[in-house]
Amino acid sequence: MNSSHKIAIIGCGNLGTSIANGLLEQADFSAQNLHLTKRNPANLFYLQDKGVRVHSDNVLATKESDIIILGVKPYNVAAILKEIKPALDPKKHTIISLATGVTLDEMYEVVSSDMVVYRAMPNIAADIQESITCICGRNNILESDELVKQLFNHIGFSITIDEALMEAATVLGACGIAYVLRFMRAMIQGGIQIGFDAKTASQIVNQTVKGAAELMIQKNMHPEEAIDKVTTPKGCTIVGLNEMEHQGFSSAMVRGVLASYEKIAKD
């Protein structure tokens, strides 16, 4: 992706705004090439000061863009595609849907069969260019694959997966950030109980979680390998870990992941 590519984020909610903020942090991205649309776009007007085009005209945004990112709720995807269909050009446009559970087949029921269409699932860490984004597509060629991956690499790291795994990717990557945040909140609460004020506990927990993640990434380690380095015989770490397991910590995490997945599958 280069500075000449024009992008529209249609239905720009929290996730769309995170993507927009991530793109705007890139030195080679021009704010004038970004359209953000929303039925009531007032809470996005502050981005106009940066040069972003903020409005509610989805057709105009489509006509003036190359990449169309659909940030609308799943039940609105078909309606939006029908609205912008007259402005879509298979030779020009790439469509990327962020909607959970809306398949490529369902989108092709509305758009032309020769359109290049992707599904992508980033998370809200896109706001600080630290998202993990899982991508799948159809009618995709190497050029479009590279374009879409570059776009999402601007807001973190992207991987290509089979469409059959997109719902699982939503749970692990998008819902998963909430799981981690809930764990962090609990750890902060524990820190307060053992004597820290809330601000100091947050600082310690935030950096500890960040360090743990970087350790896994940079050393390419399995978590248990790193845990073994911390758990000394008869030490306080293993006592805490064992107590968490007695209380069902790992089981609760797995059950939570499965519950979220079953909810997506059911809907």
C-alpha cells in the first residue's frame, strides 16, 4: 500500500476508528485519502482537523476510494453493499468486511462475482498499531493480498487464514483482548490487596504483561518454558500458580473461549 491509495471506512465505529487512528500515525499515509462515514458522524468530526473526510455519504466515499472497509454491524452488511453496489467497480475496488459471522458467500449474494472481497478481523489495539489481524479473501491475487496485508500491517501484524477459521480468529484475537484485560484487572485488584495503590499496581501489571508478551514473541518460546524459569522449588510463584489452577483458572479461560465461539456459531 502506498500514499496514493484511497480508503473508505464505512460505518466507522470503535474498531473503524482504531484503524483510522492507526493509519493516520503512518508518515506515508495522507489523511486526505481517508473517508470515514457514519449515519451520525458528529463524534468523528474532530478528525476533520487532520484532513480526514468525515460524512454520511457511503456512495460518495465508495466512488472516491479504492479500498472499502465495512465497519458496520453484521446485520447491516447486505444493506450497505446494496447501497454502494452501483458505485462498485471490480477493476478498481477491493472490499474488506470486518463483520463477524458474515461469510464471503453471503457478500457475493449482493456484489458481482468478480469483485475482490476479503474478510478481516483486527482488534482495538489497531489504535496503537499493535493489532493482530486475520484475513481471508476470494478472487484475490498476489497483488491484492499484498495490498490488504500491508494495510493491516500498518496497524499491527496480519496473517492469512482459511475462512473456516475466521470465527475462531474473532474469539482468539478480537474477544481475546478483552480476556487479557479482565485478567489484568484482576491482577491489579490483587496488587491493591497486598499493599499497592491502584496507579502503581497498574504500572507494574501493565509492564509485566507487556514483557511477558514480548518474551514469547522475541524468544519464540512456549509459555510453559518461560514459566519453568520463574518457578523455583518451594517458591512463591508455584504456590500462586497452583492455587489459581485449584480455583479453575485455566479451565475458566478455555471455557470462556469456547462460550464465545459457541455464541458466534449459534448466531
